[in-house]
Amino acid sequence: MSYITNENMGLQSAESQMVSRFENGTLGNIVSHNYRAAAVLERHGLDFCGGGRTALAEACQQRNVDLATVLAELESLETAEADLPLEDPAKLISYIVAHHHAYVRSSIPVIQAHLAKVAANHGERHPELRQLVGHFDGLSDELTLHMAEEEQVLFPCIIALAEAMRSGGPLPPGIFGTVQDPIRMMEIEHKYVGDTFATIRALSSGYTPPADACTTYRLVYDELRALESDHDRHVHLEDNVLLPRVVIGLIDLGLLKRRHCQDVGGLL
Ligand SMILES: [Fe+2]
Ligand SMILES: [Fe+2]
């Protein structure tokens, strides 16, 4: 990768090579490689616009920020999907929450701040920016609520179901009714969020900034594109990997007839 600059890399362990990749990279190059890194750097007050040519380690020192914490957060963005625990619902849920939910939560305030700034400075010439602010606020509220419902209601039920399937132990009482409604709600909310992203994409001409766009304008379009792309992978894991396993589990436990699968979204 372009921001690997340590000449002694050959003497280092694989783990330290991975760390050095970020440590010696400049803030600008790290964000260019992965726009999701922008939220991490901003959260720690590391300026990748004005200070884009500063190495991460140096920037952390200047701002008195813990380098190891920033490196750990950057590394967590790089988890390969090939390593995902697709067969284990509990582990997959942990991954979804730690990776996708955390990313959405950290991105929302950053994108809202950037959109507000760009709309204030460019809204006169580009009125669609003010519409984008409203649509993104609605999207943010929906996503925040949706993730909380998954974490507090649906995911614990799925983990209990998976554990009962694994151990042959008893299910918590009434789990079918408990799972069925949040699954329906989840699918409705995924559709709403997908439709809102489509509206935002259309208003931004496919996240294409105009010729007179400033750095923040270009950045926020990249951040929105990255958030939608992340959301697509997030929903794919929930709709196409996690939920079919729930339905199969319900059938195996005799709680659902295959012909009634449309009751939980036609998942099979
Ligand atoms: Fe989710
Ligand atoms: Fe979801």
C-alpha cells in the first residue's frame, strides 16, 4: 500500500508491519485508502485536511492522543469479510455490532457536521444540499433507533435460539412471537433506509461533487458513498446470512412450518 514507508519492514513481524502501515502513513493517505478512517481521525481531533501530510504517529504526538488506541480503531476497519463467522449467529452478531453498528454510530455526527458546514457555505448555489441535510437527519434517526432495537430485542433472541439449537436446551418462553415481529420490523426498516439512501444518492448526482466543490464538500460525498456501501454489506449479512439461519432454526425446533416462512419475510 502506498503509505507503507518504513524501510526496515523486512525485519519486522507481520503484526508490527500491519501497525507500521498506519503509524508511518500520512493522515491524508490513510483517509484516501479508506474513507471510513476519516471518522476515526476526526473523533481524535486529528486534522487530515489541513494536516494531511503529517504522519499519524507525529500527529498523535502533537495532539497528545494515544497512538495505540487510534491504530486499534483503524485496524478494526480492515477486518476481511473472508474471515467472517458466517455459520455462527452469535459471533456474526458480535461482528455486525462491533464493525457495522460502531461505524454507523461514529460516522453519523461527522457526516452531519460536514453536511451542515457545506450547506451553510454552498447552499445558495446548490440548494440540494439543504435537502440532503433533512434526508440525512431522517436517515440518522432511523438507523440509530433500528440498531438499538436489533441490539436490545432481536439479537438477544437470535443468540438464545442459536444456543438452544446448539445445546438442545430449552428455549426462552414465547421466543417465536418475540423473534417474528422484530424480523418483520427489521425488514421494513431496511427498506426505508435503502430508499432514503437512494434519494440521497439521486440528490447528490451519485455522490459526484460539482466543479466548484471545496474539500469538505468532496469529503462528505465520499463519506456518504462509503456509508451506503457499508450499509449494503451490513444489510446483506443480516438479511441474507443471519436471518435465514434463524428461520431454519425455527423450522428445526418445530416452531415454524416451511410453508409459513412468508410470515417472517419469505426468507427461505
Ligand atoms: Fe444492524
Ligand atoms: Fe439492520
